[in-house]
Amino acid sequence: MGMRTTVEITDAQRAKLLRLAASRGEKGFSVLVHEAIDLYLRTQVEAARRARVKAALTVLGTFSDKDAEALREATRALRKSL
């Protein structure tokens, strides 16, 4: 599976993890901790992506029509020069 490490948890957390592991037929709760970490990391990546998308969407419509047209013209000129 991977490397071993030490994580401090409360007695209540340990008891709940052991009950859940037993209900799934597991001897210990390492698999549960592994799954929980994977889920947390995946959630953080998705949250960061949503934050980036939200930030990008806040700039929509910030150009005036005149500035937008000037940018389009500059882009066209740049593309022609390449």
C-alpha cells in the first residue's frame, strides 16, 4: 500500500474507525484512513479548480466594447505577423 506513519487521533475517533472497519470486514482501519486521505486530497484539488474558475469568471465583461475591439484587432495583427 505505501509507507507507514503515525497519526494522532482521539479515543473516540479510533473506536468509530474500528467499528466501521469491522462492519466492512477489515482487521484494522488503515484502509479507511487511506480512503479518507484520497477523498480529502481529491476534494481539495476540485475546490481549488472551482476557485480558479470563479476568479476567471469575475473578469468576464470587464472590457469596454472599445477596449475589446482594440484587443481583437491587436490579436488579429499578431496572428498575421506569425
